[in-house]
Amino acid sequence: MAAAAVQTYTPASYDHRAVDAMTDVDVAAQRLQELNGLDHMKSCIRDVFMKHGVDKVFGVGLLHRHYDVAPNEKIIELGPVSSPWVVGDDEVITGGAVLPHTWRVFDGELKPTEFKFVPQRELSNVDRPVFPATFVKELIGVLQETGLDEVLGVSLYEAGDPDNETMEVTYGRSSIVIPSTGLIGSKVIGPQGFDAFQAAWTFSKKEGEDIVAHHGICAAMGVGDGVTARHGICAAKFPEDGLKAHHGICAAKAIADGVTSRHGICAAKVADDGMTARHGICAAKADDGFAARHGICAAKASKDGINARHGICAARTAEDGIKARHGICAAKVADEGMTTRHGICAARLANGDVIKV
């Protein structure tokens, strides 16, 4: 007698409200503790995963957010970095696809909250997760009964490496996974000894090991060393050295060296060397005829007839009849009848050969 086919569940479409409703990581961790979340993970939640044999397909994660996400944005992982992308509802985008890897219970359904970009060449090798319908039904029930439906979500399984634990830090609106700086017992120790929160777990069949923790998030101390917390991430010191914190990154010194900060990156000097800052990148000198465009040295605007376009040396407009288009040497417009199209030498229109480009 053939075995009965397993009915599967299809998660609901992306709903921005499911992400917007999440809290900062420190608030989520506190709520997990108040609801005895770890005890439930070791018992009733683990039982659901083991019963349906999905313990090597899915794990659980702490629902949290590090920054606001607009309704037309999705948090998408590319390598070790996750950041908001403006994409539509379709999973297929230029160069590949965005596939969900984290879900949460919202309005009684599983809805995706975070995604991963998969290049086109790798799509054929991707194993799409299968959600058994009975597993989803029982998991939603357990999470709602324990009050953890607003604290824990479902994520794709990560085996992890006990000797290479990771933590997530946030700079601006980008979250970056880096190696953990240390462990004391089950507690992740972040930069400069700051505590961190565990944020992901998988389930184990080993004797005496019910759950395995993966992936910590570095929290900040709000104490006398001048460090303040932003979304549970280590902020920068603001003591007498003139440093100011922006999104947890040490900004540049604003003291006698004439350096100011833009976006937490050391800007260029505005002192005697004539440097100006654009987007926190050292711009070109403004005394030798250089002008700055987006922090890239533009071309000289001096006697040689060179003009700058987008920081690229344009062509001469001297006796040789060369004109510049988009910073690329255009074709001669002299006796040979050459014309230019988008900075590329067009064909000759001489001798009635009627060649066009």
C-alpha cells in the first residue's frame, strides 16, 4: 500500500506590516526571557520540529529589526550583508531571484520577513523548502499558545560551526554577519566586551542537547564610558577626543585638524591644502585646478583644455577638434567628416559613402 502524500503549506505573500511590527533586538530578547522562551524551545516547540522531521530543514530565530523598512522595501541578504532593497512582488529580479529564508506568524499565517539574493546561475541548485501543512498548523498553535508568535520566527536551517560562531552588527541600514569575538558559556561577547543576544537556534537529537544556539547580536552598554545603545548595537564613544557617534560608527574628529564627519566616515580636510569633503571621501585639491565630484578627483580645468565630466578626464577642445561626451574622447569633427555619438567615434560621412552609426 502506497504511503499517503504529505499535504504541503504555501506561506502567504510578503506583508510589510509583519516586519514593521517587530521590535528592537534588546526588547525582543527581554520578551523571550519573560515568556520562558528557551524552556519552550527545549520542550513543546522542539517536539513539533522533531515530530514532523523538519529539524534539519528549519530552525527558529528571534524576531527583531535594526532599522525602519519602507513598504516598498525588503530586507535582502547578499553574502554576509543584509540591507533593504526596493524590489517588487516578483521573486525574479535582474541577475537572479530573491527567495525568502525567514518567516513569522502574522494574522494567523506564515509570512516571509527576510530574503536572500540567489544569482541566476545558482537557481537550479537551490532546494526550495517544503512546509508540511500539519507542521505549520501545530507550530502556529504552539507559538500562539505560549505567546511567542511575536517573538520567534522560522528560518532555514543553519548547521553552524561551534568553533566559528557569528554575530550580527549593524551600520546604518546594513546588517553584517562577522565572526564572534568570544564566548563565555552560552553568552556571546561582542566588541570591547559588550554582551550580545542569541538570535538563532536549531534543534539537536544529541543526548542532553535539546537546542543549539547560533548567531549572536552585539548589544551596547549605556554606561559611563560614553557608549549609548542604538537598536542594541554598539554605538561609538563621545568623549573629549571629539568623536561623535552616528549609527554606531565612530565619526571623524571635529577638532583642530579641520576634519569633519559625513556618515560616520572621516571626511577630507578643509584646511590649507584646499581639500573639501563629499560623502565622507577625500575630494581632490581645489587649488591646483582640480574640482571634486562625488569624492573623485576630477580633471584639470587649466590651459590644456581638459574639462571634467563625472570625475573623468574629458577630451581636449583645442585645435584638433576633439569634443567630450560623458568624459570619453569624442571623434574629430574636422575635415574627415567624423561625427560623434555618445563619445564613440562614428563613421565617416565623406565621399558620399553615406555610412551611419
